Amino acid sequence: MTTIVDDDDDDSSASSVILAFLLGGLTGAALALLYAPRSGQETRDLLSERVRETAERGRELKEQAVGKGRALVDEATQYVDRQKQEIDSRKERFTAAVEAGRQAYREEKQKEGV
């Protein structure tokens, strides 16, 4: 059985994770500045490297979130297509049953009339 999850919840939780990650990175960078026994240039170089690493991790998280979103959309589309096929099949069976009932009615009416 397939469960479809509300996209708003996934978007919200993914956004929260990314925001928390970025805020943690910025907090770590600020603390590193305050407590680092390095020269200004070394600290700036270290910060630049950390910002690049954080940006790369953010891009990776975004790619993962987009991939998961696409997979969910594909799954939902397949589910809807299967449901449409099932409805069409039931509609055809119902139509055939109604037509068989009509035919039986006509045959009985002809027998009565004869």
C-alpha cells in the first residue's frame, strides 16, 4: 500500500533541517572567530573554507531534497494513474452489467408478448 505524504510537511521539515544546518555553521564560524588563536589572515582563510564547505553541503542537501520530491511526485502520479485505470475498469464492468440487464429485460418482455 502506498502512502502519499503531504508535500507541505516535507517542504517544511526539509527547510527546517537546512536552516538549522546553516545556522549551526554560522554559529560555529562566529565562535571560531572569537576563540581562535590565529592571525587575522589565517582566521579569514579558515572562515572562507568553512563557508565554501557549508555552501557545498547546502547544495547537496538541496539536490537530495529535490530528488526526493521528484520521487514522491512520480509515485503519486503512478498511484493516480492506477486509480484511474481501476475506475475505468469498474465503469466498463458496470456498463456491461447494465447492458446485460437491459438485454435480459428485452428477452423476457418478448417471451411475455409471444
